[in-house]
Amino acid sequence: MARKLIGQLLIEKNLLSPQELQNGLALQRERREKIGRILLDLGYLAEKDLMAALSEQHKAPLVAASELPVTPLEVERLSSKFLRQFNVLPLDLKENLLTVAMADPSDTDTVESLRMFTGYTCLVRLGYENDIADALERFYGTGDSGTRGRSETSEELGSYVEGGEDIEHLRDMASEVPVIRLVNNLISRAVERRASDIHIEPFEKEFRVRYRIDGILQTVEAPPLNLKAAIISRVKLMAKLNIAERRLPQDGRIKLKVLGKEIDLRVSTLPTLYGESVVMRILDKSDSSAFDLRRLGFPENLLAKIEKLTSMPHGILLVTGPTGSGKSTTLYSAMKRINLPDKKIITIEDPVEYQMDGINQIHVNAQIGLTFAAGLRHIVRQDPDVIMIGEIRDLETAEIAIRSALTGHLVFSTLHTNDAPSAITRLVDMGVENYLLASCLIGVLAQRLVRIICRECRVEYVEETERLKALGLDVPSGHEARVFRGEGCENCGFTGYESRKGIFELMEPDDEIRKMIVANESSNVIAGYARKQGMKTLREDGVEKVLEGTTTLDEVLRVTQDV
């Protein structure tokens, strides 16, 4: 029975569409490479899916990195130069049977060469290209021939000298297959590790790449320093930016399919002393559950209150917190819930982070005079039911937002304050009339994101009572406070955490709070009253999630240091 073609097998497994296969085959006619490698470079599928299909196609078991030998297996008449050149790793030799790991089991010429050189029958097992290359480099060094995979990529590009390249040379470098492969690998690895951002930073003596995973920056292996111009130019070309402009900041977007997901990358470049710093924000467009209030971590009682506030006919709902605390995600989740045919929703943002069907979204452009305030003046003439303002930054924007709320619109916006009551004093300090604010404010939600303990390595331990008491938790003497933490495993990248959820503080102004706003009471006085009325602070909500086993005490302390 004839062996199925790899493209056909991937289509049958719903890992590839027929159109994607046709795109890959068209590119293969130009590049003359294996179709699997081309499909990976195009971002149409994940490497693990390709390897599983190749394993099935060739009936070759897949060997994991942990199964590779820790010391080299010496085989007579088989030189290290040959192994490095063809990316072959000997695994086992029993009697006349030599077992080897190869990334390409269809390479019959190499298998035949092995048989001729050694005189042994060869059994091929499938291994990841980079895993084999890393093992060979560990055993034998890089050598003159180089290795395939990551080592080959760096070596092929080593001849590119960073410095005063002309624009055409930069464009040529950025269009080379090894550079394309490097950048695609950086992006696909980031998506695989659930990173929200990729930071590419050139310095005098190093080229640093970092991923922001669950809010924390983690350094990853970076390409050599002399490749920085080629890699940065490649990203700029993908984002349709001007690669000749290296003195001014630029913003762009990249749309890709990575690991089977529709990914939108928001690209920002910033000129620095040693080159352009590039940050790519990763937005997963294929995740339909991304904007779900319940998924954000709202407890049932708070969820009911938020749903009530977002269903009101008019007023202002503010979401506060520092950058990266999930404010935009909360507002988008609220808008998604009320995005119905009977409502017209308009947003004005800087920039538009997520594109949503059925919502009119405006991107602020100060260079042409389209500021938040200027855009808002025109939005109210469009007869909207709901207006979302990306951020209230100045008095003019705040006044138009309040006027909109007073004239029958529901307004959502964000502020950078540490807690919910401070939002009132921030707006008054801007110059907003307190009696107007008291009339239209329906709620202020402060929030932070805490990392969730990994399910695979979650362990219970006894927390020090004094630490919990310092957070205001009443622990009776002689009682143990049993909580959880993650020990670190492969599943969570040895961090002990996976994903994030919110902790929240919701203040709903009642008549007494409105009187306090008009009387210009301080945020501490307002906060004290709100707590007596049942408002739970960020730290209190965080401690509850610690006792539930959702997160750790250290994590709550980390994100609530400023409250």
C-alpha cells in the first residue's frame, strides 16, 4: 500500500486546509525545500503536529528530548563530521541493529550512507531537528560543517555584518529564508508559551529577546548580535513599516496563522542608542472565550453587579488600575455582553487593541487632530447608546464623557488609579465639577491580575500566621492556615504558575457617597464608608483567592503593593 503524502495526512487530521497546502506547494516550487519545513515557516501548523504526522506516515516512533542519550554513542567508521552534517544522532547499537534519530525519516540517501559506512541495519526514530542539533553540539561542538536547525540559521546569517547597511541590503537580508525562519520561530515559540508580548532589544554587547508570560518578563535565547539589523528589518517588513526610518517610532500590525491560531500582532518600534527596540503585542483572534466576564475571575456576586451596571441606560462606569491590569479586557467583555442589534456601540481608543464585529471602533490619531476629545464630539452626533473611551487623560475628555452620560448615554472608560475611591479625587483634581460627577457616576471597578497556581505541581503548605495577620486576616491562635503554591514543572515552565485571573474592588456610589463627592471628601473617607457598606478591597479579594487555592500570598502582595 502506497504511503500517504504528508499534506494529505495533515488535511485528513484537520491540521491544514487544502488552500494552505496549495500555498505551501506554490512556495516549494520556488524554494525546493521539504513541504513540512515550508508549512512551518508559513506558520500554518505547529512543529509537534507535523512531527506526529511524520511519525505516523513513516511508522517511525517519535523520540522526546528527554529520551536522547546524555553521552555520545561511539560508532566505528561514523565520524562526528558526518553526524553534524546530516543531523543524525546514534541512539543504540545492539548486535547488527543501529538505531538513530533523524528529523527527516524520508531522507533515504542518508540512511543508505549509514548502512554502507557502518555495515549495520539502520532503524530510524523521529526526533525534533533542534533537539538533535543541540545534542550533537553538546557532544561534538559546532564544528566546521555547522548543524542544521538553530545552529545552521545562525551560521548562515553570520556573514551579514551589522552596521551601515543600505536599505536594499537590509531588505535583502530580511527576505532571506534563514531570517524568516528565525523570526517565525520567535513568534511561534512565544505563542506556544502563552506570551502576551515579545520584546526585541538591541544593546551594545548583546541582542536580547524577552517574552512577557503571565505579566512577568522572561529572557529567552536570542539570535547573535550581528543579526539584529536583519531581524528587526524582517519584523518591520511584516508590519508594513518603513525600514528606512530608524530615527522615529513607528506602529504597525501583523496578521499571521501560528500553531493553527489566527494571531494579530501589534508592533511598536522605538529608536534607542544601539538600534530599534521592537515590542510585539500578541492578540489571539481565534480565542472566542477571551472576552468572557466569568472567565476573567469575577465571583458570582460581583458578576451580577457588573452585569447590572453594564445594562443601565446611562451613566459612567470606570475601570481603574495600572498598565497591564486587564482594564481593556474587562471593558471589551462588558461590551461583548451587550453587543446586540438594538444597541449602537462606538469606541475611541489609542490604539484599537481588539477588533470586534458589530462595534464601531475609532483609532486616535493626534497628528491629524483626531484626539479623544475631538473624536468624542463627533461620536455623540452619531446617536450611540454606548460609548467606550480608551482612557480619560485630560479635563476636556472627562467633561465630554460626563456630558454624554448626563444626556442619556452609557459611558465606559479607564483611569490609572490605585484603587476605586481614588478615581473620584483624580477626576476632581483634573477639574471636573464634583456635582456633575456625583450625578452620573454609577460604578468604579479597580482590578489587578494575579497568576494562577499550576494544576500539575500544586502543593499544600502551612503559611505563617503573622503574614496573614499583617494582611488583615483574622487567624485564631493555634490554627494552621493551609494554602497552596506551585513547585514548578515542565507544564508551567518551572514558574509554578499558569495563566492569570483578576482580583477586584467594586465601589457603587449610593446617596451618601454622592454627598461625599459634592462635599469634596478625601478618597480615604469615601473608602472607609464604602468598606462599611460591604465593599471588598483588592487585597481582601486577593486573600480570599489565596485561601481558595487559586493563587499565592506572594502573588497577591506583588500586585497590591501600591494599595
